[in-house]
Amino acid sequence: MASQVITLHKSRFDELNDFHAMEEQAHARNYVNQTSLEDHQTNFNDVEIVYLSIENDRRELLGYFILAFECNDEDIEFRRIV
């Protein structure tokens, strides 16, 4: 099997629907806390929270990260990977 290349990019607001759908998949429900689409939209607009999209080499969305910058600007909290 050839190795796949993945890339990260700062997520776009229109990807939040896809993130929410990923969380609602049956296999993910046991491992990922369910977050409403409205909460994702609110968090996305928070300057201390960063969403990063994960794509394969065909630019297909595979998942996402959520990172939160702590108020001291020295720490980053890893919140989620889906």
C-alpha cells in the first residue's frame, strides 16, 4: 500500500456541517463527545479556539483537530481529533 500524504489547513466555516456529521456517525458516538452545530459555530468564532481540517492528497476531508490557546499564550490545549 502506498503511503498517503495528509495536509492540515485552517478550517472554513462551511466545513462545520461536515465535522458535526462526522461526530454523529455510529462508530464515533462512543468515543467523541457530541457537540451541537451551534456550539461548533460559536467555538469557531472564538479567537482562542482553532479548527484544523485534515485532508488527503485528493483534497478529501478526513477529519479535524480542535486546539485551544490558553490565556497565557504559552499553552495549547488539544481538545479533539475526529
